[in-house]
Amino acid sequence: MARASVDAALARPLTRPLARGFPDPVHDAQGVFRAAMEALSRPGRIGPLVTALAPPAPLTPELAALALALVDADTPVWLDAPLRAEPAVAAFLRFHTGAPIVAEPERATFALIADPARCPAFTAFAQGTLAHPDASATLILAVETLSNDAGPAFAGPGLREATRFGAGPLPADWVARLVANQAGFPQGIDLLFVAPGRLAGLPRSARPVAPEVSS
């Protein structure tokens, strides 16, 4: 979507009251932040993410919780097409986080993705540099399912043994994308997956090791 189209969509007037943020902003944000860091430090492990947020659809409560905990005025955010199409989503995020909403994925520190099956190529997002690998993007994808009984196995830091992890819906080539992403380490993106009441992470250091990598 061109910048003018994005700006026009985000500028449309709101027709509903602004949804509330965390009831206890400091305590709630700290709890969600810890859950996100735990998810990235233990790749593929599925943990709870309980929130009472009721953000404007299609922003899910879990996407909103991670945004309010991780995003601030210094971290540009990219929204996928379903989220961009609803002006109340950008208004909610701007009011509660102060984050700028950017039209180009490569400019984003965080990307919120409500339609993960149509997630852009991982290489469309900031990869960081060898000198500053932390200048890369974190993608937060709202999926329908998370499982440790399906999908490829992953190895890497934070895992004592290979751990299976599956999520859906995702692009058909998502495992191949992860193989390429890990090959660029320490550059590359990090991934957080949210489903109703649950959270998991795959940092760029996670390496697919099961036969599914060839799919």
C-alpha cells in the first residue's frame, strides 16, 4: 500500500470510543514483558498470556498486550493490511504507546501481523547489521493454533534438546524462511507468536532441525 493510501486510512475519523489500555499499566506491562522475554529465551515453549484488554478488532487482545508492553515512542510499528484497514487500531496504539506507525516494513522495529498466512517475506523487515544486530525487527503474529506436538523440531540456545513447535496459519514456506533467517545470525528477525491466552517465541538463533526444513 502506498504511503498516501496508508495515511488516508489511518486518518479516517473514529466512530467508537477509544479502547482502554492496561488496568494497571506498570504492573501489567512488566508481566507481559517478562512473558515475552521468557518466550524468546526458551524457543518454541508455549506459555500463558492472560490479558483483559479489549482492543479494536482485528487487533487481538494478545497482540495489543505485547504492543503495550514492548512498544514506545522510539520504536516504529508496521501494521499488516487488516490492521491498517481499521483506523481505530492505529489510534489505540498511538494513544497507549506513542509509537509512530510506518508504511514501510523495513523501517519498523516491531511488526504486528493479524493475517500471518500472508506475512511478507522476512527479508522485507530490518535485519540489523553485524555491528548492530539489535537494530532488527521483531514480528508479532496472531495465529490460531500453537503446538508442541506438531511442526519441525528446533535446536539452539535456550534448548537442552530439540523441541517441536508448530503454529498456524502461516505461509507455506515458513520453515524455509526460518532456515534462511538463522543462517544470517547474528542478523535476522525475531518472532513472537500469540494465540488466545498463549504465547511462544522463535529468536533468530533457533535452528530448524527436523525433515520439515526441506518443505
